[in-house]
Amino acid sequence: MPIDDQTGAPFGSAELAAAYAGPDYGAVLWQPTAESAAASRLADYGRWLADRRGLSLDPGQELWEWSVTDLAGFWGSLWDYFGVAGERGDGPVLTGGPMPDVRWFPGATLNYARQALLTARTDPGRTAVIYRGEDGRRGELTYGELDREVARVAAGLARAGVRTGDRVGGYLPNVPEALIAMLAAASLGAVWSSCSPDFGATSVIDRFAQISPKVLVASPGYQYNGKTYDRRAEVARIAAQLPGLGAVVLLGEVEGPGTAPLDMAGVTVLAWDGLGGPNPPAQTTFTPVPFAHPLWVLYSSGTTGLPKPIVHGHGGIVLEHLKALSFYQDLRPGDAFFWLTTIGWMMWNYLASGLLAGVAIVLYDGAPAYPSADSLWRLIAETGTTYAGTGAPYLLACAKAGITPGTEHDLSRLRGIGSTGSPLPPEGFSWVYGSVQRDLILGSMSGGTDVCTGFIGSSPLLPVRAGIIAGRFLGAQVEAFDAAGKPVTGEVGELVVTAPMPSMPVGFWNDPDGERYRASYFDDYPGVWRHGDWIMFLPDGGSVIYGRSDATLNRGGVRMGTSEFYRVVERMPEIVDSLVVDTGQLGTEGRLVLYVVLAGQAELDDALAGRIRAALRAELSPRHAPDEIHQVPGIPRTLSGKKLEVPVRKILLGTPLAQAADPDSLANPEVLAHFVPQDPQ
């Protein structure tokens, strides 16, 4: 068993876990060696700039400053460094401005699917996809096999009438067919959009009816946490409500008693296996499209109001994902890349883009803790995953459960772990280094669906510090703005982006004048992207995310982020989950209300409530002590796992339950009723 060179304890052992227990913010848990830093793809890019562009820049602050000031030089260099397959043209890298009136590579043409399948033409036998399902489905696809399947499905979509600019919807689990359908649509210049089958029919219709797909690719069921779910009635209802839908492509049938009949009257039903006809093409052909041509439509959470249909372009995603995955996940051919996600979360799109870097992507369909709490770590070991990503709540749940994957599984190939979705507190960092493995990069990353990437995260050139996000990504000019709209360091402020990025949306669907798009990001600071998070930058460029700024807690004029509450409260053994809201409004002081989900037989008595308040006072400040503490059976979360502070706040202020949040967009809508006050304010 490998031994940690700092403590002399075995990886994953109780001794090592104890050694890393409870560091506070900033404790250094990992540092790159000179050899590992030099071997990184980010360092290789620095050497390439020196050789090809004559730019000898320090790979830290100097390189970042150049990347956000010489936008044409930086983003243009990425096209050449990665060898993007396409025609760059003679035009400039970008024109126009200020944001959002920027055009990137106006003379260029390319195709995302062509870039994703480049390896199929140079090394067709290399593994492209490793897939596993909790239902026992498992297998692999080489790049050559993936290419043939994409070609077959693209031919089938074309026979169904799909043309450049048409939309293709996916209502699917995280299975290879979803990836193949997305690449097939992209190869035709069609626009992909997807929802996972745990979305209710109303939630899917709210999304897909905005874009009017010509074809819907759907699964009639899925399995999760040991239970099979029949979704045929939902598929039929969705199809009936989508204007202009020409065909539904079905993956298969749900077997077993009690399944509902599938009534698709009026809509052509095609079988997945029959797409492409008797003689499908052997290789995919690709329609060249302009740089900003729509690639896919992602959606805001849709918990309140109609979800925003966020459109990303082929070129912006190709360049951004090549940069992020290669430089910050440090992916390279021979790696296996995994992220725990459904196809309804932007991290699925990010995972799929591992193909751009020529790696094997690992798809998992099922619950991470089924049939046992360490099932996901077993998957990582069995597939030889080199970089594994998940949401911060999963890592915290593992820590709470006390599992030690490093002891039980061979994780020797694992070089990095990614965490996103919500802030990862120091306790999550300490658990990884004490119970998983010592010699890896733990990357807490923050970005969003809006840009389908991260702004800030880990780097193979920077140390990992507990609770700290290591630095800004190249090309992302991220700042913290104070109330006056000025950048601040060492203070909590609004996360803003002051220079354009190619993966910013090319717009919202059905928003021809850009009015809705501008209102979403640019109303507060004209020409500056306001992202909606609280962030504090440290003098060395590290940062801490404090939660959503639209869930602001304001006590005595002091703004407080929700994440610091959760860090203190959820560390207590009696508390499984929590949510905090402030009912204050402009000009009026509100009440700070804390909701807790308790473990086992624990009860919210006066003693526990007192200890909660005492811990918050001692570790944060007296202002952080809640006015009310309530026990609830669960915390409402989106389907991607994010806590819903804003809808709960609306409920407390008197908004009717049906108007506060769309239940179809929630993972557990049944818990919302427990937040309705007896006497609404």
C-alpha cells in the first residue's frame, strides 16, 4: 500500500485521515513538484508561446494578465496550439464591443463534432467511451466505433428531416446513446438540447417548447437507486405538447409488470437501432458552420419562471473546453475522464468535451451510493479513471459517512478530483486528502451553465489549500465588485467578468433583440458580466465563493454568504443538511431563519438549538446566530443538487407555494410544503 511521504501513514488509513482532519482555510494540502509542473499541459503551452510567439511569460500572474488584456493574441493562439479542425479565415479574432456586442472569429468555420471525432481518423482503436449503469449495463466504444455510430444516427436524423439549424431534443439517461445523438446533431449543424428523465413532463415541455425540436430522442424508462422508472407516459405527453415535432426516436422498451402503454398517436415513432437504414455511412461527415452557430441550448434551473434557453456556439465551446480540460484538468490521450452528472446538467456537456482532448470519457447512469456508499469509488477504480469530478455535496456526504475509498480500492491512476456545483469547505478538502489519496490535485471549480465552464479553479502549477479556489483561469478576467462597482481584494463582492469570453452565450433562444440576455447579465454593470455569486479574492489570486448573491443575507448592513453557515452547521454530527434564508427587504429588517435536516434519532431540542447558535456566534459572528431554527424532512434542491434559498425566501414572504418554484424542476418537490409558515409575513 502506498505511504504518504509527509506522515508515513498508508493512503486511506485512519492515521492519515486523522492527520488531515479539520484544517482551516488556507492549509496547504498538496504542492506541485518541479517535475510535475513542467510535465503539465499548461507549462507546455507556456513553452509553445515562447517558441512560436516569442512570449516569455511567467506561467502564473504574467500569463493570466496577458490572456485577459491581449484577447486576440490569447484566443487566437489557442486555435493554433490545439490545431482546431476548421477554416480560421482571414478575419480578426474578435470585433465589436463592449459586452455583449462582441463577435468572435467572424470569418471562421468549424464543427464541434469534427473536433470531437478527430481521434477517430488518427487512432480509431483508442478507447473513447467507457460506460456503466447500475442496471448492469457496461461496455466500451473505441473512437472508430463511436464515429460509425454517430454517422449512422446522423443519417437517420437527416432522413427524419433534420437540417442545419433544426433542433434535436434528448430525454435520456446518461448513456452512450445520448452522447451519440448529441454528436450526430452537431455534425449536421443541428442544435442539441437535453433533459434527464427524472425531469417531469411539465419541466421538459417548459424547456423544449421554447425551441421546437424537430426530433425527440427519448428513453421510455431508467433505473435509479435500485428502482426502475417507467417514463413512457411522460414521453407521450411531452411529444404531444411540442409544436413542430416530426418524430420520436425511442431507445427501447421498459420491461416488467405495471408499465404504462405508450400512446404516440400522430407522431412518427422511430427505433434507435433502425436509424440510418440498411446501409449507413461508415464515417461521419461534418457540416462546416460559422464560429457562433448554435451548438446546444442549456437552461437555467427554472425554479421560478420559465427557464432561460441559453445558446452556446460551436467555436466558443471548442476553444473554451479545449483550454479548460487540457490546462486545468490536465487531460491528455490515455486518460479516463469521469464526472458524476445527468445529461440535464452542464457538467454532462463538459464531460462529453473530453473527446476534444482525445481521452476516454466515463459515463455512469445511476445513483452514486447504490448498492453501497462506496460504489462510485469502485467505479473509478475499475475504469482506471485518472480525473474524477462530482458535486461538492457528494464529497461531503462521503466524509459524513466516514468511508475511506483509498483503503478499499486501487485508486493509483487517479491524479485529480474535481468539485463543483456549490462551495467545497475545508472539511471536504481534508477528507479527500485523508481518506482518498494524498498525491492528487483536488480542484474546487466555480463557473456556471451560463458559460458552460469554470471561471476559477485548480491548476497543476499551484498548491491546493483547504477551502481555497486556487486561481483564475486563463482568458477569464474575473473580479469582485463592491457596492460602488469597484474591484476589491480581501472583501466579499459580486463576482463579475470584465472582459468577454468566447463561451459566453451567443444569446437566448427566441430573444432576437437580446433584451432578455442583457437583462440577465449586464443591467447592473453595463459592459460587465454580473454572474450572481459572492466571491472574495485573496492578494495571491486565490478566492472563496460565499454562495449566490441573489440569496443575500444582510444583517445589520453586513452581507453574508450562505456557504459559511452551511460549513459550520453541517459539520455538527446531528445535522445532515441545512438551509438559511433572510426575510429582510429593502428598508426593513427581516428574520434569519435556519432549517435543518437531522440524522437518525436526533431531535431539535433547546440544547441542540443552543449549540447551533453558539457555534455560529463563535466561528462566524453574533450576527450569524439565527432568529429561528426549524427541523424539516429535507432541503429542496434542483435536479442538479443546488439548494433553493430564493424560492424558500419567497414562500416565507407570502408567495403561494405553486408560484414560488416549479415542482418539476426540483429533485424533491414534496419537501417544499414544510417551509410554508403558519402566519405568512
